[in-house]
Amino acid sequence: MIKFTIPGEPKGKGRPKFSRQGNFVKTYTPETTVNYENWVKICFQEAKQKPLEGELKAVIKCYFDIPNSYGKKKKEDALKGNIRPAKKPDLDNIMKIILDALNGLAYKDDKDIVECRIEKWYGEDARVEVEIWEA
């Protein structure tokens, strides 16, 4: 089983950007996406986990900071899970950036993930908790 934490606010995979150079169109990945993917890789490597093989299952839990505008009661409800962060980034984009970043490190290719659950929560510390195991 692989289990590690990515500290900081969860990020989603950005859409590719395009620029025109004469007759050529150049496609590139946004810098924020590249930086976050590198952060995911560093967090995985620091956790000293061994890569897995075969069909895999994953659970990704995303914890967001509680907004400062929330009052005491609303903050308590958020920490208890009664209020959930229905905000950007979208779950599919969070899953994509994390699973893509782990290609070749945690597993051969993210096509090996046959089941994935992803959740958004509020928490004391913004972070993403990742668990991956053999199906």
C-alpha cells in the first residue's frame, strides 16, 4: 500500500495553453500545473514508498482551508463535515494532476488505476491525502 500526504491547498490540472509562432502553434502546460506535479512527486519520494504493479485502487481526500468569513458555528460544522467545499478546483482535475504526477513513480501508468474515490473536505490544514493499493 502507498500512503502519503501532499501539504497545501489542493490544485487541479490546468488546461494546455497554446501560442502561435509564425505558422506554428505551440502547446505547453501551465507553470502552476508543472509546479504542483513536481510537488506531488517530491511528497511521494519523501514518503519513501515502493511502486505498485497490476490493477490498483486509489482514495484521494482533499482538505481545504476553512474560509475566514465563516463564523464559529459554521467553522465547527465545516470541521465536522456538515459543510463541504463545493468550490474549484473540480474533483476530476485534482485526480488528474495527482495520478499523472505519479506515473512512473508509484506505478507504471495511471491506466492501472481501476477504481478511484475522491472527496473534498474542510480541515485545519490544507492538504491532500493519497492512498493506493493493489486491487
